[in-house]
Amino acid sequence: AAFVTDHCLELGTVLYHPGGMSFLTLFPITLYHRNKRIMAGVCVYGLATHPLQQNKGFGSLLLARALAGPPFVLLYPATEDLQKYYLKRGFDTPVRIPAPLMMSDCKGPHGQARSGELYATYKDDALRQEFAFLWPLPIFNFAFQECLFRGGYVVPPRFCYPSETDPGVVCKLFKGAGKKDGSSYLRALAHFNVPVPGFCSDDSIFYLPLD
């Protein structure tokens, strides 16, 4: 918990409601279209409310505050119930996330490349996409360090995490997706305060959601 908290305070903007003991973190993220920077926005991470104060609207108040400012706000609801929760609160635009793969092991050398080298290939791939939501280097490095902190490893093009429920590893792409080849995708949700002409959910990519 301390590892994540330290990075939230250092790299993001933390919104806090003392009455509900609720908080969330906003991390910077940028939308690109065909290698052109369109706009900077934020990604919501870790919305939480003290159990005794839940179902009183404090989380919704923080989300409303988050939605009021930047050109767009992005988040990844990991369950169907959370998808419904955020859809009701204005997150109405789907964004594709490459679905992770469950493997017994991620084949390839487990030697750890440097985060900066991995980021260069991640960015190069993202900028080839039609619409890509791109982390800055410090947030990518946070995702990299968190993977190692959890006992995982990196075998390009994937971050590999020990599964919490089954033997093996959960492998998440950080590059190499985007083609309409029948691959599976999860759904992030975005809210745009500034319209993006021509934005198409089916042509969008968001690698490495922080979950």
C-alpha cells in the first residue's frame, strides 16, 4: 500500500473528501491521433470510500469534481457493476484495452530491460495507432516498477503478473495491438469535455490501465 500511495502523491493529483473519507488520484495522460498530439487529460485511479461512509454520494462528488476540469477523463472499470456505475456518471465513450492473456509462463528471456528503453517502444507503437491514450514516462515507469513489486517480470511486448487466482501469469500488452484481427479487448470509459472530431472507439487503444 505504501508503494502505491507514495507514487500517487508524487505523480498524480489526489482529490479527497474529508466527510466521506473518500479519495481518488488523477494521473496525466495524453490523447494522440495518427502521431499528432490532440489534448492532455487525466485518468482516474483508485476511487475509494471508507466502508462506513459508502452509498452516501461522496465518491460521486469527487468524480463530478474530476469531470469538471480537463478536456477528457479516462478510467478503467474492471467489473460489470463498475461499468454501469461510471456510465451513469457521465463516462459514456468506450475505449479499447487489449485483453490480458493467462499463461503458464510468458515465453522469452526474463532479463529486465530498462524502463526507458521499454517506454520508447511503447510510445513508438502508440503513435502508430489511429487514436492512442499515452502515459508519460513517469507513469509508465510506475507501472513497470509495480509489476516488479508484485513479483512479475517483463517480456516484450508484455508485462507479466503472478495470477492471484490461478497458477501462471497474467500478461498485459504494452505494444503491438490495434489491428482489427479478432483480438479480444476490454472496455475503458472516457468522458470528453472537448469534442474530438472523428474519434472512433473501435480505433482506440489504451495500454496498461492501472488496476
